[in-house]
Amino acid sequence: MNETGTLEFFKVQSRAFAETLAKYCGREELIDGLLSQAFSSFDGNVAVQSEGYPALACHKGCSPCCTLRVTATAPQVILIARYIRWTEARTKDVNLAKRVARADKETRGLTEARRVTLKRPCPFILQGVCAIYPVRPLACRGHACYDRQACVEAAAGRIRQIPLSEPHHIVRSLVQNAMQFALRDAGYPWSLYELNQAVSIALTEETCSTLWALGQDVFAPARIEEVSPEEMAQVFDQIKESLGNTSSFG
């Protein structure tokens, strides 16, 4: 995908997210509508962009990379918390929420590099399988590799570089950034959050979806700020100007 194609893709995605936000504004279906669009757009476009590339080594039960820090937007966090509550109500098993709480205590405030060194498995990995796979974040969907052994070696700290899928990485970044762009333009909190802490907040605060929809940054304590919100906002403003659109996408 060249620079022109990247900008056009971002423009189309941003406008589509803006339309979805306007359509579901004030409705319970907002989170589901937004993320259904995000996930389907990622799947469809990564399939196209991956044509001609080698087959991925990723498969069910393959979790060497699941010690990395994961970030997610508020809608993704809310969806995961909702899925956990649904799963626990169906199975009468509250271990998943407890695992997230324990993981949060161990990983809160750690840098990405420190998380890799810690080698702490993701709390959602149960017997090598992701317990939230249907609603896993875009960050997880976009982290795909062509060599499983390389992932194992990297997880053990023996190598640093692994053959990641560039199409997965690029499409994930564009879809996620376009969603953030549209969220900011529509007045919703649009940051990225550390997953363990943010999900812990969502599981504790049952009204988090309502508060977020009202514009309250309920997940602010878990916000990732390697790139400050001000810097990110400036980048989004520059993109908006380059798109020749100074008004709301809605």
C-alpha cells in the first residue's frame, strides 16, 4: 500500500467510523456497531493486502507472543469486559476476572520493555488458548508472524527481531488510528490504554460504557502516554487538514 493508497484508506475508514458513531449515538449498540466495523474492515483488508505473502505461523494454541503489553481503545476494553461478564454468567466461573485483577497488580505501570523481561503471560491465555479470542483487540489481531520458532526465541529473550507480517501491522494501525480519529472528532475519549488495567477498571465500574459515551475518560489511569495526547492530537489535526476537511466527518 503506497502513501497515496494509505491516505485514501485512512480517509475512507475515518468517514465510515464517523457515520457509525452518528448512527448509533446514544444507543446501546454503539460499541458493537463500532467494533463490528473495525474487525470486519481489518479482516477484509488484511486478506487483500496479504495476497502473495507466505502463510502465517500463528494458530490456535500458539501463544509465545502473549507476554507483550497490549493496548486498546475504550470501545475494545468495554467489549472485552462485557464478554468476560457474559462468559462468567454462562459458566458460573469468575476466575477470568480474578486473573485479570492479579495480572494488573503485577504489570501496572511497567514499560513495554519491562513487560517483555517479566515474561508474565497474558491473563486471558488459558491452557495456551485465548479465552477472549472472538473479541481480542486490534493490537492482537495485527501481531502476526511467519515463523513460530522465532516467536519462541524472542519470548525467551534470545533474539529481538522476528518476521512479522507487514500487512497485518499496517492495516491494524490504519484501522485503529482511523477509529481514534473519528472518536476524537465526535467528542469521545479516544486514547489507547494498557489492557490489563483498563479491563480491571471496566469490570469494577459497571457504568463505564455510559460514562465513556458521555465523554468521561473513565480509563484515564490506564492511558498509554509514550506519545502524549497533545502530540497525537496534533498529528490528527495535520491529517485532517491534509484531507481538506476542517469540519466534522459526521
